[in-house]
Amino acid sequence: MKILIISDIHGNAEALKAIISKETPVDHSIFLGDALLSGPQANETMDLIDELNPTISIMGNHDEEVLHPEHFAHWPEEWVALNEWIIEHLDRDTPEKLAQFKRPGKYDVEGQSIFLHHGDLDKKEGNALPNATEETFLKLDRSSGCPLVFFGHTHVQFSKTIGEQTYINPGSVGQPRTGKLQACYGVIEDGRYFARQVSYQPDKWLSALNAIDPLNSFPKFKDWLKAGLLSGYGIGKNDPWTQFAEQGYN
């Protein structure tokens, strides 16, 4: 029995393609959310998700933004321009597919009870990062009692055991933040969890980004996006990401 667990693709089809090529076939796949925004390969990514046909897909905060663009209307203008272009160029049925993504909760996969959450908590509750308090992790599943709790959102691959529960982040498929250009994910094989990574070539991602015309009005922003992907610091080379990189996290 093999279960693939992925999260935070962010419109990076090249990264997802590398994982599919390495790990399929699988018996089940679980997607923890954030499929398309704010990456340049949204339609290609959705096609790959369709091909993978996840057993369960959880709604991420950026998936919500595709369905409700007003959520990012107050963002800096360069981000608004990028997101609006991505949404405008989506295949017609993509929003309907995203709307079918499920909410956080307890799910059963092959008789095993697991709790799935994208990982986004209220700002005052903090982020489930490796240095977070136990209380932060416990807020993800609200005393579900599930032995395994999977979540994404924070783009750091790690696990933390609290009592009888293990909280697992498989890392980000498409937007690395700890200084490595690679796709992170997890696999459950015969009841055991393994954190994995795979390298990929970003050339087609870069070409797709260059084809987004509105970004020509924001050349520094476009260069920042490129540098973030290629350096492995998807939202900038700063703390806490540099700290986690120094500690060896993926």
C-alpha cells in the first residue's frame, strides 16, 4: 500500500511532474491545498492534479482566493496583477474543480483514520513551524485523537510528535523556502511515513513566468520571483527560512 502526500504546488507544474514521474503508480494520493496561485503554470498544474486524481484534496487559502479574488484585492499591485492574470487565463472548469476541495477534518484512507488540514491558522494562533509551541500544533486538529495529522502551508518539511499524535508537514511541492531548489513531499508505504524530495529543471517555469505580460510593468518583482525559486527561498532569503535552512530542514 502506497499513499502519496503533497501540498503547496503553487502553479509549479515542473515540480509536480517530477514527483509524479518518480512515485507513481500509487494506491492513493492526498493533496493538502494551494494548487495554483501564484505560479505561472496554473493550467498545466491542474491537468497534472487531474491525472493524479487525489483521493482527498483539501482547500488551501490560495485556492479560496481563486474562488474569491476579493481576498487579495488589498495586496500590493504587482501581486494583484499576477493573480488576476492567472485567474483570467484559467481553463473554464478549473474554479469548479477547486470548489470541490474539502474542508479540514478527519478522513479515512484504507481503514486508517487521519486528520487533514491545509495548515493555515488564525494569525493570533501562530504558524505550525518547527519552532512553534505544542499548543499551536494542537490547534490544527482540535483534539481529533487521530494518530496522524497532515498539514501544509508553512513550506517546511518536518514532523513533530506530541503525546500519541504525530503532526507531519510533507513540505512544499512548488515553492521551496529553505534554500534548496527541489520538490518536497511525503509517502506512506506499508504503514510507514517517509519524507522525500526530488530535483527538477525549472526552465519551463521560468519561460511561463516570462510570458505573463502584466509583469513587464514590474521588472524588479519578476526578477524577485525568479530569484526566489532558483535560490530555494520562495518568498525571500530571510528569517525564519534562513534559520531553518541552517538547521537542515527541507
